[in-house]
Amino acid sequence: MIEKVTIYNIKEKLYTTVYTLAYGGVKMRSNVRKLTFTALLTAFAIIIPLYFGFLRINLGPFTATLASHVPLFISMFFGPYAAIAVGLGSTIGFLMTTPLVVVARAFMHVFVGAIGAILIKRGASFRKVVLITAPIHGILEAIAVIPFGFTVYKVLVVVGVGTILHHLADGVISFALVKALEKSGKSEFIPKTSI
């Protein structure tokens, strides 16, 4: 069916287009920015296990690569989907460089990131998020290594406690990075109540 073109139709469509560009464009620009930051953080999450292996500590099923959680922590400010994407990126990075037991542990970053992002979205401070997600992270990673046949001691103490300590260390690094971004004026993605 051919639409009858009138001055009113043209005016209406022009108004709708201008309105969408003026107001919808802000949201679109925000989404593009969020997607770009998510992609960069995902790239860092992949690169850290690949190129910073010299920062890795190995103790049986437990490995700790210093700063490997930093992209995940920063992605929490962009929301659950961003944190999940970065967690998957972390899993891919560890898949290319480490045994399957470490990859299973890295996959738990997906859940830790999502939980942390939801907490930040609900108004929890970054410090609280790091402290709340630390035991969750330790428990999830301990559960992840159970199918690989490790002893209870290695599962609970080495992996569980080791992960919590590693999580807290990377939380301190992330906090320092967020504070530096805040001082530089490049922290518009961080809610003011989140620090």
C-alpha cells in the first residue's frame, strides 16, 4: 500500500527523526561507550594471562596471576552484562595458557562479576563489593576444582583461601586504579556513591 505523502506526514517524520537523534542519540552514544569499554576490558582480561605469566604463582590447583581480576572489577561499574563478558574473556585467556583446572576456576569470574555488578547497581560501595564477593569467589573456585580430584585440604585451604587473598590483593589494585581515574577526571562511568 502506498502511503499518502502530505506536509503533515513529512513534518511528523522529521520531528520524530530529530527527536530521536537529539535524545535517543545520547543513549546510543552511552551504549557505544559502554560497549567500547567492555571490549577493552575483555581484551585486557585475555591479555593478562597470555603475556603476564611471570606474575603467576603456582601452588597445585591454585594459581594466582597478579592483576588478573582488575579488568573484572572495573567492568562491574558498567553493569552485569559487561562483567559477564569480561569474565568470559578471562576464561578464554586462561584457556590458552593454563590447564583445565585453572580454566574452570577462571570461569567462576563470570558469576563473581555479575554479582559484583548487581551490588554496585544497587548502590553498594566498591569496597563493600570487593569484601562481599571475596568469600563468594573463594567458594566458587573451590567448588570448581572438586571434579579434578584434589584433596579437601587443597580444595578448601589452598584454593578457597588462596583465591580470597588473591581477590583482595587485586581489589586493592583496582581501588587504587579507580581512585587515580577519579582524580584525573576520567571516571564518569563510576557512580559517585560507589567508591
